[in-house]
Amino acid sequence: MRRRQPLASLILLALVAAACSPAPTTTTATSPDVSTSSATTTTTTSANAAQSSTVGAAGIGDEYYPTLGNGGYDVEHYDLDLFYDPDDNTLDAAVIITAVATQDLTAFNLDFTGFDIVDLRVGDLPAMFERNAGELTITPEVPIASGERFEVTIAYAGNPTASSSPAFDRVAIGWREGPDGEQYIVAEPDAAHTWFPSNDHPLDKATFSFIVTVPDGYAVGATGEFLGIEPGHQVGETLSYTWEMSTPMAPYLATIVIGEGYQLVEDPVSSEAAGIPVRNFLPADLVANPPDALDDTGEMLTVLEEAFGPYPFDRYGITVVGGFPAALENQTFSVFGRVIVDSPFFEFVLVHELAHQWFGNSVSVAQWSDIWLNEGFATYSELLWIEHRQGRAVYDQVVADRRQAASTAGYAPPGLPPPTDLFNGGVYQLGGLLLADLRVEIGDDAFFTLLRTYAAQFAHGNATTQDFIAIAEDISGQDLDEFFQVRLYEPL
Ligand SMILES: [Zn+2]
């Protein structure tokens, strides 16, 4: 559990004082209908009434990051209508969130930082709101009944910026700019709410629409399916690109990429091999000279489908950006830093991010502390690719080499990642080795049945370490408590 330092609390109070923002209405949020719920007889709208049963919780219940996500509703759909002007790095946005209340709500929170909120409505009515650090507390004019579907429309503007995460400090995340002016978003684990108001936790997945308007000459890629280009509705020569993600997605996996000279390029060979459309959104030099390993995408899809079961989405592809020293598995649209593409291990990062489409994106963590369920599985997929290409003997040697390297690395146990260093080497390397050991422990048949069963049973949902262990014991018929206890929670 992380606790605020006193200094942080003082800063937080100052932010509350500075950022309390009335909606564009001068009325207080008294309810016009006092008969629908006993709670509506009060005019109290303070977010400080956080324990009231009709105020949605300010966190969704993540033990590592208590303010991430929110309670009281489930988001069904995010409609993001964005105008980005590269001349002055400004974003004008209108976001419509469709949600269903899971309790009576006189107030509820979204996660959101940065930007100026220009207008905020619940349904057709302006709503009161307060901003307090990353929490946006909304008090609708008319309380929302449990089970009711409602829309929140938020218009906001400002300069998008990168941010740091409490989970790790090695790389700035959020909205980033590359050396050629390309704009892109890498938001794991908690930066979705730095570019759009959201219920920013993998427990609340939703479908997405992206309508992104940019000056002529720029192209836009995004997670999901590309639906087309229309003349922009902004002043001047602009184009609006529409993308749609019709499969539920955790907010952190949403991304857009805006770049001059970028093109969406179909990969017919990989599409044919995998039986799903593969398309990549690439800068001009890589359109002309695609990296060799990209040709392997279709074969990688085939190998991973054999191991994990059917690919969980309806398309795949990657994009390449400058200035980002890593890669991130955005849903159906992995983002690769150019330095990764130019490295000798690009092939293995390709298979790693692809594996995350099953483990991370379709089956998502319910608690960020279970991150080994993402990274251990994706790391193990690198070993499966080695086995496929080079045979079992080389696989065994690489497992042994990785175990040797891990033995002196001082990693935290993969089931106990430090909250301030969530993506430490333990969740990758020790998580991957755990799966290699499990395969030996229960045998190939049970092991791959387990992976396919786990991927299918929790598809497009969330799973915990205990869920995985329960299926492993069920399929193998073995008591694996000691096996997992040692490898997840004890030092190597
Ligand atoms: Zn990964």
C-alpha cells in the first residue's frame, strides 16, 4: 500500500483550492426530483462526502494504486473527437463517455489530469465538477439511478504532455513527441487519464471511437480498425481520420499516432499466413524499406495461436516512433521505438508484444500487482519462438542461460513487484522462467492445454494469479501450491 507523504498532501490541498472549477452554469446542483432517491433530498454536493453510499468511490480497488479507476459505474464506450494542431501543440477535445451506473449516484469520479475543461455535461445538462489532483468529481444535476445508462460529455483543451508514473520512472509515458514531430501515446500503466478523462484501470474495459482531425499532410493511426478519412470540420485544410475499437479495451491500451508522411501499409503475406488482416502504420523511410523481421508477423501469429489458442482480436499491426526506448502492446497496434526496431533483438520484441495481445490485452490483470501475468507470459513467448525456429535444444540452452543470469540479478520475486518499480526484471525473467518450469512440472500436454484454457476462459476480461493457479491445478491434477509459492513469492 502506498501512502501520501505530508508534503504531497499539502500540494494536493493547494490544487483543490486552485482547481475547483464550476461548470458553465451558475446554479447549484440541487435535484429537481426529490422523490427518486432519499439521497437526492440533500443539496450537498461535496466530493468530501466520499463515504456516502451514493457517491462513487475514487478508486476501483487496486491495492498498489488506490486512486486509479473509480467505482459506481461501468464504462461501455469512449467517443474521442480530437483536433490536434501541431503548430502550437494544442489539443481541442470532446469526449463522450457512455456508462452504466452500478449504484445510485449523486456524484462520481473520472480520472483526468491536465487541460482546461471547457464544458461538462451529464446527459444534456451542465454538471458541477471539481478537480483534485488526478480525480475529476462530477455532480450531475439529476442523480443517476443504479442500472441507468448515462452519457458524460467533456470538452477540454490545452497542451498534451508526457508524464511520469508512480509505477516506474525510467521512461516518461503519456503523450510523447518524437524527433520528427510525430505524436504518440504510450500509457501503461496509468497515463490514459493524462490525455482523456477515463476510468483508468484494466478492470473497466470499453469500446472506443477515435475521430482525430489534423492538418493536411499528417496521418493518424490508432488502435482498432481504420474506417476512413473525411474533410476536417476545423478551419483550414484539415482531415479527420476515424478509427474504431469494437472489442473491449483497457484505457491504457488506447493510442493514437500522428505523423507527417506516415502511411497505413497492408501486409498481405502475413495476413494470408495468419488469416487475419495485418497492417502497419509506418514512417516514410520504413514504408520504403520495411524491417526484415516484420515479414515474420504472420508466422509468429501462427506459432502463438498454436500455443495460446485463437488470436483474440480481428486485426494486428505495429507502428514505429522516434524517441521511445521501448515498445508497448497497444491493443491490435503495438508501438515500437525506433531504437528497438534497429536493434538485433527486434524479432524477439515483436513476438513479445504480439503475445501480449492474448496476455495483457485480452486477459488483463485485475490488480497491477499481478503484472507477471502479462510480462512473464510475453517473455515466455520469446522462448517459444526460439524453440520454433531453432529447436528444443537451443530453447533449453536459452532457458539455462536466462536462469543463470537471473540468479545474480537480485530481482524481486515476480509475485511481489515493488509498487515504485512495477516493471522490474523479475516480472519478466522470473515470470518467464516460472512458465518454463511449469511446463516441465506438468508436461507439455497439460501445459499448453492450461495456456489455451486460461486465454479462453478469461478472454476480454480480467484474471488474477489465483485464477491461473486454480486452472493449472485443475488441468494437471497436481497440487501446485508449493511450486507457485516458491517461484512467485520467494527470492531466487
Ligand atoms: Zn511486455
